[in-house]
Amino acid sequence: RWQRGTLVGSGSYGKVYLGMNLDTAELFVVKQVAFMAREKGEEVVQLEQEIALLAHLEHVNIVKYLGTELNAVTNELSIFLEYMPGGSIADLVQKFGELDELVIRKYTREVLEGLAYLHRKGIIHRD
């Protein structure tokens, strides 16, 4: 059981919301994608590939995949992901202004460690 909260942003395939597990009060992010009932186009195939990849990734610098849920009534797929309360680096710059060099180094190192992990797995990040 879960509840959708406020809109966090828009991704390449849909909208991203804050969500809450109503049994544990755990916060997470929900990427929701609506599609036609019989649609099996390139976007759906890419989304299926993204989910299959996410399900097998485990690294401290990569957002964790928590699961999916398909609503057959609304033809909406919900992808549940780890909630990162700090948001993106762009969000931090917007909130705090120019970042200190040590902060930039820290985030750059974390991004590069995550990318290196993906590359070791033969995955290229496209964003």
C-alpha cells in the first residue's frame, strides 16, 4: 500500500512523484508512465530494458530500484526508486548558490564512482 505525493519532476518517459509506503512510512520516488493498452512501441521496449537493468544494479552511488506496479485500469506503470532527499546537484545549486570546491569534488567523485560501476557492467549512461 502506498500513496502518491507531490510532483518532484519530469523524466524522459513520465512524471516523477514523491511516494510513501503506508505500512512503513518509508519515502520513495515513483516514476509514472502512461501508455496505450496495446502500445508496444520503442518507448515501452526502452522502459522494459531500463527496468531490467535497474533491477540488477547495486552500488552506493546509484539510485536503488525498489519495484514496479502496473495499473491495468489506467494503463499506468509505476516504477519505485530510492528517495534521495537532497535532490539533484542542480537542486543544491538552486538552493545554496555556488557550491564550494570541496563539495564539488565530493559529488564529482561519487558520480564518477557510479559511472565506473556502470561501465564495469557494460552499461553506458545516456543522460
